[in-house]
Amino acid sequence: MKKAVFFDIDGTILDHENFIPRSTIEGIHKLRQKGNYAFLCTGRSRAFVHNPVILDIGFDGIVSGCGTMIEFHDEVVFYKKLEQDLIRRTVDFLKANHVSVIMEGRYKLYADPDDFVNDLYTVRLKKELGSDLVPVTGSENDWEVSKFSCTTEHADMEVVKPYLEKDYEIIMHEIPVMEVVPKGCSKGTGILKVCEMLDIPAADSYAFGDSANDLPMFEAAGCSIAMGNGTDLAKQSADYVTDALHEDGIYHALEHFGLC
């Protein structure tokens, strides 16, 4: 019976300096050579999944944007795009409540530079995305968005969270950051859609992750695997904790479960 294995990107297969251990690549190759499926399953929207070091590993598909987009063998099989009126209401509300927002879509990311002065993450985005990172303000006619990432350090979350929960799933991270995802979408729903498409029982799926937005993935998969460098919450929620990213954690876990 074929298995479907899902890999988070940041902190799982890739570190903050864009390094992927050779053992991770080797393990994924062996996984597929044994006839199993390998998918990326990331909170990044598709516009930010472009690094050839990642894509050249050879995945069967990509679940991106916390389940808002699914590709299989380079074909888009699912995409949840937010309506323009909802985007406008959400952006206006967030800005009025001191929340800095990055809007994430299939083709571009949107962020106003003045909201992220000296922010290392947006510096990285600008370096990697170039012209595909555009301002929120002034590009209203071109907005194409499937989720938001926000900094919350200056926000009153007792006001912000109830308002957003009418239309969105909210993922709170251990740092003052939240992801805002359309209702009914998560990494977990992405896994379940893929398993249904491939006619693979969810019990025969495996999920690798390291942080809060991986918890729905852990709940959906038959076996959840947290990286040794992951957050305490991720490790407490997983069925199995492997070694850290830089200690060949993915390869060791694939080997442990007979997947490579």
C-alpha cells in the first residue's frame, strides 16, 4: 500500500539560511523510489514556494497557503481565493487595530514597507521575491490573496480575534505572529483532500512539522512527526519526535517508519 508523506518547509526541511541537509534530499528520493508519495505542506502561499533547491528535490505535489492551494504533478487541483470585498474589509480592520499585515497569494505577496521597518522577515521576502513583493497600498486592483500573516505585538487580540473568527481560522504562534486563513482551510484539510484524491486512507499518511501551524496537519495524518528543533507544542502534539533538522531528523524518521 502506497503511503503519502507531507513535509512542512520552514524549520522542517529548510533552515532560516535556506539550507537543506543532504540526508533530507536522499531520504525523500528513497521514499519516492519505494513507490510512496511526497508532498510539501506549507503555510507559505504559492508565491513564496519557488526556491529551486526545494522544488528540485522532486515532490509529487504541493499543499500551500495552509491548505488554500493544492497541486499534483504540476496541475492545480484546488484553490481557495478570497473575495475582494472580504480582503478590503479585513485589511481595513487590521490596519485600524495596529496589526501589520502581509497578504499572501498565488502569484505575489503584498506588504507596506512602512509597516515592517527593519523587520528581518520582510527583508528576506524582498531579497527572495523581488518584484513579486508589492505594497498593499496602491495595488488594490491587482489583489489576489488566499491568506494573511500578521504581527500582533501592538494589537488588542481580545478585539482582533473575535472579529476575524467570523470568516477565518486563526493560527497563533509562540512569537507575536498570527496566520489568518479562510474558514475550513488548514494544512490538515489539505492532507485529507490529497488522500481522498489519491484513494489513500488518511491512516496511511505521515506529516513532518515543527510549529503551531502544523498542528492541524498532525491531527489529520495517520502519524505525526515533530522535528527535534520544533516548538514544545509541536513536540507535545506529535506521535513521534525525531532528531533536529541539522541532525538528519527527516532521514532518521523515514528510516524508523520503513519509508525509505
